[in-house]
Amino acid sequence: MPNIVDVFSGDAFSVKELTDSINLFPNQYGLINALNLFSHKGVATTSVGVEINKGVLNLIQSRPRGSQANKNIRNKREMRFFEIPHFPLDDTIRPSDIQNIRAFGSPDQTKTPESEIADRLGEMSKKHDITHEYLNAGAIAGQILDADGSVLLDIFDEFGVSENKVDFSLTTPTTKLTEKAQQVWGTIEDALEGDTLEGVVALCSPEFFKSLVSHAAVETAFKEYRDSTVRMANILSQVGITGGPGLPGSAEQATDPMRRDVRKGFFWQDIWWIEYRGKATFKQEDGDTVTRNFIAPNTCRFLPIGTQDTFRSYSAPADWMETVNTIGLPKYAKIVPDQGGRWVELLSESNPLPLCLRPKVLVKGARTTGDM
């Protein structure tokens, strides 16, 4: 009988096959991912340079015929460089994890190396996916955080802009929320700098969403829910969003409010409002577990959908000899057998960097002044 390590050394467990496998697992996490915001690009380096071309639109002064013409003011270009963070995740498979262990759901079959690898890869892939969602949430908030809460990248600081904030004063019954929504739209449109959009999405914390839908200015919007959700479903289909966590799968499914949880999205003031409950746990070095909310309590994040160049996501190559100077993929996996045949290490990693290249389009909504 071949050594278990010899089995793992076969072609089926090569870097290419395992990397292909981990990238084929469906992403089961991620409303932000499902919004199709970020255009993905793999790069062959561990940092990425972003060239920003700021077009200058000037009025042309009239001049007498035959006189000297106005001088054209050329576009200004600048380069910014960003390091791509590295997220490794390893596991160890021992013979005791497979030997004499019944396969899950099977009364008479034992585990195989293939099934054990698939189980481990599936679990590791989900952890990478939720990490990507966490990073995406940071990118649309203008500050990408690490799992321990430290700042990996402050996008506002890098681009030299201030965060746009709107106080919705949701605890005040007389607040004119239509004006607040119009302020959000105007801020985003002014900040697009030539890019286009198809709509605006508001990802609301549970506290913000609850106060919003119970406000006197919004309660009547539920009576218009049928028509508004049909309209948003059509907009989503135009930008390639056909379904996902919290998304209406079709216009027909979106038309009946009695069949859908309204927290998953309703259309009001040309904004798609969604209660976003994304969160995950992080185990600290002292052993305590903390929970990271992807949207801060009592706040809301407004962002444009259907843009062309505003949101990008980059992937760097893995930190392995096999992948040096190759185009980066979203996730990687490989096996490293122990020379003594006692175990094999299952290595995985991802190297993503989501960016908002026009951070002034990002608007923070606050439930009250104290949440600004």
C-alpha cells in the first residue's frame, strides 16, 4: 500500500490543481461582492501602481479671428503606489485524520485523501472569502482594516480628501429625509469626475435601518414598494447583478413585499436601502474572540453602482517559488509533504487589495450627530 504522503504528491494535488480547486469553490459570503462593484485584475507584483488621469474641463474664451489662440491645458497625471496585503492560512493533515475515519454521510465508506482535501479547501476558501468581504467593506468606508482592527490603508489620507458625511437625524420626527437623500445623490454625482453610475446603494447597519424605516418620512414608502423594487431590479439587471445574498433575483420576485424580507432592500428616493449585517469573528493572541461589524453601528454607507473606473480589486501572486512574477489569482493552495511521512501541510493564501479610486464618492450616513 503506498504511503499516504506519496498519494498527496500526485498530479491531482499539484499547485495548479489545488489552486484551481480553491478558486472554483462558490463564494457563499458577500453582499458587497454580489454588488459587482470591483473590477478584478491580477498583477505580477506585490504592489500596484495606479495612474490617475485628472481631466481638466475649461471654458474657452472667445478671441478675435486672426489673434493668438487659447493654450490647451493638458490633463494632469499622477501615480500612486499601494502595497498589496498578504493573507496566508495553513492547515495540517495527518494519517489519523483519514485512517479508519468514516466519510461524512456515508455508513460504509471511509475518508479518502481527495475527500479530505476537498473538505479542508472548502473551509479555508470560505475564510478567505469572508476576509475579502471584510476588506471590501473597508474599501467602501475609505479605511481598510486588518482583522485586529489596525489600519492597513487609509484611502482618504492617500488621496488627500476628506470623508463626506451626512447627518440623517433619524431620532427627530420632523427631519426632511428627502433633502438628506438628495444631498447624498448630489455629493456622489459631483465626485464622479467623469465616471458614470446606474444607481446608489445604501448599506445600513441594523440600528440605522430600523430608525430609517420607522421614521415618519419613510413609512409611506412601503406602500410604493411594489413599483420601486421592480425599478431597482431592472437597474440591477442593466449592470449585471442578477442575484446573490440579499439581492432580488428577478423583477417578478421583487414585486411582492409580502414574500420578501424588506430588510433585504427597498427603493426610496432613488436609493436602494439594504440592512447589512456582515460580521465575522477574530481570535486575538490572548485567546479572546472579538466580533468585527463590517458596517459600524448607527451608520450607513452610500456608494454608486454601475461605475466604470471607480472601484478596482487587485490580486498579487502567492509567496511561493512556483508563482514568482506570475499574474496573481484570487486564492492559492498547495500541499507540502513532511520528509518523514508524518503529515502534509495544506497551504493557502490570498493577496487582495480592493480600492476606491474616487474616494469622494463615498458618503457616510449617520443616524444622529453623535454617530458622525
